[in-house]
Amino acid sequence: MNTDFLTQDFLPHAAWSVGGGLLHGYTMLQLCEGMAREMKGIRSLRALHLTPACAWSLDWTVQRSMTTPTAYMRLLGETDRLNQPLCLNFDNPYVPKAMLEDGFGLYLVDELLRHNPSGLNSVAVADDRVAFVLRRQFPKLRLTAHMNRSVCEQGEPDADFINRLLQVYHEVQLYPGSLRREGVLPAISAPERCTVVVNDLCRRGSRAAHAQVLLLLAQMRVRPYDFNYKVQLSDQIAALLAPPAAPGNTFSRDELQALYAQGVRSFHVQAEQYRNGLTPAWVLMNYLLTADPRFSHKTSLLIYKVLSYLNGEVPPLASGLTPFTLRRA
């Protein structure tokens, strides 16, 4: 099967990851499995990101009840079966001091390492103090500096700041706004160890507003059952987000190609701002597959087959061409 058309004009050696492993549950696992089958040897998800509802994380769309051990272990069992690498996200940059030694967070990481058939499971953290606790408890754990770590930095997260993070973390998620500043990316010492978040929807050019949103969400986490308090903070958050139809910090395909040309090889699709698993799946497919109109019919076929996994068993093609072979004209 000739599948050169998938990658010949767009980021052929890029590694991709996607969020929503707990928020959207088995939908994202079906996407992982569908990609592994239909794009075997061409594309696969470098990691499926999980953001548990706990003291070390934030809730973006709706306040969730705490992640249960049962649901978490069930998901780990499924990813074991798929041999799918996982990244556990602790995206709260304002963890209260009393919660730095949170036993539930430590339990989540311990089980992540126990269920690690690929050997590639990792953790992304936004609070250096949490990273210190995890490094002390799990010396061999691969740690990534979450994008929120850069967002909440008091000074401008320039190349020097990113290089300092690279000295203490295995990888660094880059804040999109920083990459739009001239001269930042060329001065990064190891761009191949950096990950670009491609679809951040916070207001473009206003890192302070983004940091304020994170602080309000962290305050909600401290008082999760105080309804009036949450309503008050939610009103403040709404005023800080980018208005509908605004570009936010989302990258275009051309912008990603420019970053790729400068050495960036890892890209991440966030899922927190979506209410179902179909949207991040579609965003991912849009970035993964070539935009060349000559191959649009073949691309559409592959999208159809991959996304059909989100509804379980793959249905036959309407045309009846089930054994359809992808080949270049």
C-alpha cells in the first residue's frame, strides 16, 4: 500500500500527542487504536495525555468529581493492551503548599509506572515543587515542563528561561506566544526536546490574562464544592478568554512548517476545551494529513476509516469498495 501522499508535503518526521485520555475516556483510546491500524508505519500517537481531577490539576470546561482509582486503573489496563504510551498531566502551577505531598497524586504516578509496557510513560508538571516531590519519589521518571509552567512565569519566558527548563526537565512544552517573538526559537539549545501546543485558545498576546485564568481555576480546585464561589470566579474567567472566532494562540499549518524547519519535532493537540472526543480527533487529523488537493479523496477515505473507530467497529464503505487500496495515480 503506497501511502507517501500522507506525509510527502507536511512534517514527515513529526511526533504527535493528543489530550483527553480521561476527559473523553474510551473515545480517545479508539482513536489511538484506529490510527495504529490504519496508519501503521506512517503515523502513530507518541503519547495519549491524561489529566486527572486531583489537587495537582485544573478543570477547564466543567468542574469534575475527583478521578476514581477504578476508572484510572481500567484505562491503564486498556492502554497496556494497546501498548500506548501515556503522559499524566499535572497542569496546576499554583498547587497549595499543603498539597505538594498529595498521596493520591503519588498513587497515580506509581500506577503509571507499574503499567508501562512501552517504557515511555511520563508526567508533565506545571509546578516545579511538584516536580521536586516526584523526582525524589521516582528518580527514573521522565518529567516534562507543562506549558502552564511558562505561562505563570513572572518574567517573559524567553530562550534563556526555556534553556534553564531544559536543564532540569526531559522535555519542555512551549507556550505559543513565546514562539511568535523573534529570535526565541533559534536560541533554544535543544528544539528537538521541545513540544509545541498547536491549539491553545486563550487570548493571543496576553500571557498575563492566561496566567490569571490559571490562578482562578486553581482557586476553584481548593474550594470545589463552594457553588457561589465557583460562579463568581467563572464570571471572571469568561472575561479573560479569547472571544468567539478570535484566533487565540492556535498555529496554522504554515506556521507549524516554519517551526518544523527550525528543528521542532514534537506537537501536541490539547483536548481540555472540547466537550467531546470528536473535536480533538478532527483537529489531529487535520494537522496529520497532507492538504494537497490532488490527494483529497484518499485523505478523506483515511479520515473516514480512522474516525469510524470512534463509534466502534469499522462500517463497510458506502461504495462497497471495502478492499479499496490506496495507491498513487
